[in-house]
Amino acid sequence: MKALPITQLIGIEKSSDQKLTLKLSQDISNHVKTMHAGAQFILAESASGEFLATQFPDLKDKVIPLLRHADIKFKKSVDSKVIAYASVEECQLKKFIQQLNRKKRATIMIDVVLKNSDDEITTTGSFSWFIQQI
């Protein structure tokens, strides 16, 4: 049996506007029939990594990105589909680039918000990535 990346295993998809999405299914529901917190975490973490890759496409195959720290808050139960929105402060981007160029390693904080189909925030998270040039 071939192992699947966890994002495929739980059903994360990319929408036409390049946002990562996840629909509630029986496979990722919890004991109260809403989306499991672990599935939401995987979506948010994946969105932060995807955002990082799209911000710095020239670094592909030149760095090793590792998640160092995550802080997540679940605000509202998810009973349908959620969409992940990732962002970073402009000053963080500049600091990251300067540090990576100078030391060949750097950290960056990516913020992620998950919203349901009604555009309500269900989950927020901050993901600190350590990036090392290879």
C-alpha cells in the first residue's frame, strides 16, 4: 500500500483562487460530528507552508523549511467547509530575507485564518518556520 501525503489523506484541496480548503467528512469528524481539531491544524499548517513556498519560489530546492512552533486557537465549530487564508507582515518578510542572506538561515511567522462558508472565522493560528539554506 502506497503512503499518501497527509493533506491528500484528509482531503485538503486547492481552490481555483489557490486557497487550501477542507470539507467536513465522516473521516475527519470528531465525537460531536464537527471537524476534528487535528484536521483543522493540518489545514492551517499546510496553508502556512504553501504560502511560504509561493512567497519565495526561487528558494525551492535550496532550503529546508521546518516548522518550529505553532500557536492555534479554535473559535467556532466547523460543520461544513473551511478555507485557509495565510498572511505575513511586510516587515517580517524584509527581516526574513535580510537574515537568510546574511546567515543562510532565518525564521518567519506566518499567520493563518480559517473561515467557514459563511465567511466566519473558525480558527486562527501562527506558525513559526525555521528555514536553512542547503
